[in-house]
Amino acid sequence: MRQVVLDTETTGLDPREGHRIIEIGCVELIDRRLTRNVFHQYLQPDREIDVGAVNVHGITNAFLADKPRFAEVAEDFLRYVEGAELIIHNAPFDVGFLDHELRQWRADTPSIRDLCEVTDTLAMARRLHPGQRNGLDALCKRYAVDNSHRDLHGALLDAEILADVYLAMTGGQVAFHLDVDVSEAGGDPRTRHRGQLDPGRARLRVVHADAVSCAAHAARLAAIQAASADGCLWLKAD
């Protein structure tokens, strides 16, 4: 399962008023694990950035003066996202801007939703936490995601933070994987299964959790119980 967590920064609020994307940041999740495969690009918008927008992201026209235009990176961007599930906070905003840029590039280019499945984490958060603040900073606080290094908005930084928030919102780690290469584990590869440990291996050392670890575990389960509409499955199992 390939997912791409995406964020953009723009010159203003509405592409219908001629506003443009000035930064795209994407991080990749494979089977709910972050990889090092990112897409990050600053863009020259060929227009002035609204003062209010600069106050949010800190990106100036002078900084963007030597950056490529969207048309120069469009094919690389499409190759990166095509076929993935896009995870976006307030997806209509970013998708609206991306579709506008794609139409400016080539009029017959499919829309983002034609190329990718789109999941809106803002809509997801509103279902899970109705009547509460569900901006990215509020979700970081709710799910104990560290965003202390976020003084200004930035597309890549926000995508990285959103990836952590999304994984926490959707249950964190959902499976344990023992990836054993049968060619190295010994035995007949025709009769061995991926994930089966070599019976001739040394006995594994068992390390029991101490009181501090148990207390931290209990606190984490309590936080999940409080934050999740369906409660904490681990506590239900107990």
C-alpha cells in the first residue's frame, strides 16, 4: 500500500484570483511506514505573494526568484503521486490549487482525483472529534506529536508532521512484521515461509518491562482511549 502525504504553500487563498503554488512537499508511506522517498520543490509563481501568506509561511518572492516554474516539474510530480493514495489536511484547498496548476500546464491533464485516491484528514478529524479544534497544531497536541520545531508553515515540514498525525489517528502500528530472508535463514526455501524463524537459532533474551515502562504504556492507552471515538482496542481486549 503506497500513500503520499502532501502539503502545499501558496501565494494566497484562491486560485481563481490568480494565486499560485510556491511549494510542494510530499512524503511517502509504504505499508504505513515512512520511507526516505520525498518530493519537495519550491516554485516561481510569476506574481507577488500576499503579505498575509508571507506571514504564514515566510517564503518571499526574492527567495523564489531562481526557482523553477510548475511546468518544469509537473511531469516529475505526476510520476511521484500517480496511483498513490494522497493524505492531505483540508484536501479541497490543496487539490483545488493542484488542479489549477495542472490546467495551466496542459488543458487536457486529468484532475488529481482522477489520478489518485484522496483522503482528507481534516474531514476525518471532524468525524472523530466533532465540535473540537482540528487544525494540524491541535491534532499534534491531541495525539502527542512533536511540532515544537514548527515556527512557520512549510510544505515538507507540514507533510512530515501530518504523516505522524495520520498514523496516530488511524491506529499507529497495526501489525508486527518479522521479515526473514529465507535465503539467509537456512533450510529449504520451498518449505519455509517468510517470517518463520530458524528453529536452530539461539534462544531470544526476554526483557520484562519495568514499572516506569508499564506506567508509560498505561498512560498511552488512556490517551488513545480518550482520543478515539471507538475507544482503545487493547483495553477492550484486556
